Amino acid sequence: MTIKPIIYLPDPILRQQSLAVERFDAELENFVEDMIETMYDAPGIGLAAIQVGVPRRMLVIDVAGKDEEPNPQVFINPELVASGDGISVYEEGCLSIPDFYAEVERPEKVTVKHLDRQGKQRVTEADGLLATCLQHEIDHLNGVLFIDHISKLKRDMVVRKFTKLAKTRVTA
């Protein structure tokens, strides 16, 4: 397994639309394992393939608590097919926008159609943190970042900060 480098804002790849996964083979299985390892190493509770520079519609999530057994879940070609009427507010963060957090409103319940790592069709009904995390990661696959759900003023401030940080990383 290989820990992959995470792509940071303002890298334009984060705004790309991810393409469907079509082949289920050993290469995909290895990549899934790399993504899970990368997510845990970061540490995070979710990671979309685009965040490691691979524009494919897949993500991994583990919302198990600190005192619980790890429970990594794999969602390939996920599609949000329904959402509940209720709204929840979570303070979200993102591995691609480190050390910035903001409250984001999202539907509190969602239904997601997806394929598992063997290519079998699945439907996941989620609420709470899993629902929020699924929506956050599916947004990544569509080129949307959680900062797109906050005020323009805050978003512009964050983009400026990370653009400046990126320039110092390049020149260092």
C-alpha cells in the first residue's frame, strides 16, 4: 500500500468533474487500499479520488468513532438519488483545505446508489455524520468544495490564503 500525496486548494484539479469507474480489477483494488491508507494517515474520515489527483468517481469513508473498530466503506460511481427534508449543520473540514473549518447546512438524510469494490450495485441510506460525509465527498467528484457552501466573503478569504500558501510552497 502507498500513501498518496493529497492535492491542496487552489490546485485546479479539485474543480474537475470525475469520470465513472469502468474496470474492476487488481489495479482498482490496490488503489482503493491506497486511498484508505491515505485517508487514515491524513487523518481524515473521507477521501475522494480527485483529492489524490485521480479524476475517477470513487471515494472512501470511515466515520467510526475513536473507540470503535475501523469500518472503511468504499463508494464507486456514487449517485445521490434522494435526500430527506430535514437539514443538519456540521462543522466541516477538508483534507485539501487543511486547518479551515466552517459550518455547512446539508440534508440530514440521503440515499446513495453506488457500486462496491467488486462492482456490485448497492444502495446506502445514511443520516448524521455519514450523510454529511457522503455529500461532502460526492461534491468533490463534481468539482465542488465545501467552501462553495459558505458565504462568498469567507470563501474568497480562504482561496486567497491558500493561493498565497501555494506560492510560498513553490518558491521554497
